[in-house]
Amino acid sequence: MDKRKVIYYTDELHDEFSTFQTTPPKIDASYDYERKSPLKRFMRFLLYRVVMYPVVVFYGRVIFRQKIVGKEKLKPYKGTGYFLYGNHTQPLGDALLETRLPWPRSTYVIVHPNNLAVPVIGRWTPALGGLPLPDGIRAYRNFLTAIHNRIHEGHPVVIYPEAHIWPYYTKIRPFPDTSFAYPVELGAPSFCFVNTYRKSRIRQRPKMITYIDGPFFPPAEGEPKAKKKALRDAVFSRMTELSRHSDIEVIRYIKKEDPNG
């Protein structure tokens, strides 16, 4: 568990408090988002189904004693592509535990390129469904194509709209509406999930309870920009409500005073 007791921040949108320090690789037009070769498909099956998922179950049930509330809301959309928006509070846990939500349907998750440079697991990230954010227009086109294809294939795509990791943070930080352009364009449903933290009677590490809600859809009428904002606001509002289930503050976050203020 993160040993920091207090973290001082200045910018809720951009401050990063992950303990992983890496140099991200450049994701250019040569990056293989589709991974269609038989070998890469086999490696995904092997790593995702055989190697990783037992680790995920152990990590969720034993380390965090994770309880999932609202999983039944995903069942009517089994076999349908949708977007899952979650809060970003665990460096390793967020990469693993989201797979438990729609299991046995495999997920894909939009990640920062930093994740590819993390020792050991970084090399597995593409096979485990990581879709790293691209550099440049040509790479961005390939990135969008991959998202569209995964949705049309019926896979959930996981997004952490807060973008930066704040370990054990119990509120929802403001986030832009940028990533909500995907469900607006594709007409796909969106769900949210919030990892909350509850006091444990016998352990220092709190228990994680994950709440799922949705589906959310943009308004039927209006310009894409307005639809994107409306969808973002609906998801943000519900995530904020669900975050109130936390009853313990493992790390206290304090905003620094502006010396020029």
C-alpha cells in the first residue's frame, strides 16, 4: 500500500502522483494497434486468459478484497461494444482490476505510453489490450480505427478520463470531455465505475468496493460538441455521487496555496 500520508497538489487536471517513473516510447504510425498476426492473437489469449486473470482474481479478492456492485447492469450489453469510464486511483490495480467488471468478455483500455515502459508488465501491455495514446496525425488515425474496430467487435473499451493517477483519492477530479467523443461518434453506450475505499476492521489496507452504473447516452438532438459535453457531465455527476461511498482517507490531498494569489 502507498505509504505517503499527505500529498500536496497544485493542478487537479495535470498533477501526476504515480510512483512509477518511466520514459514513454514514441507511438508513431508504425505502431501495430490491430495485432492481427496469429502469434500476437495467441499471445493475447495466453496472457489474458491463462496468465493474467488468475493474478487479477488474487489481486482483487485477496489484496483489495474487492466487491463489485452493479455488475448486472452490464449483462444486457453482453456482446455489445461499450465504453467504461473509471476513476484513476491505483498504479497497478487500475490496469488489472477493470478486467473483472465485464468478465468473461475481454476488455481493451486506453493507456498513456508510459505504461509500455513499466518493468515486466509494460512488455505485456499491448497483448493485454492496452491502446497507447498516439503521437502525430497518422498514428492518431490508426488509434481511432482500433477503437472503432474493438467496439464493433463487441469489446468494452476502458477509459480513465482523469488521466493522471492519484493513489487512494476518494473524490472525482474534474476531467475534460475529450474522450466522450468516441461514444458520441459511434453511438455506443457508456458506463461508469468508481473504486471506493472502506475501513477494514482487521487490516490496514482498506477494502475496495467498485460501483458500476449506466448506461449513459448523449442527447438525441444537438451538435456533436454539445452531445459530448452533456454525456461527460452526466457521467461526471454520477461518478461524483458514487465516490461518496468511501469512508476512509488513506492519503490526504491538500492544495498548495498560490504564492501569487
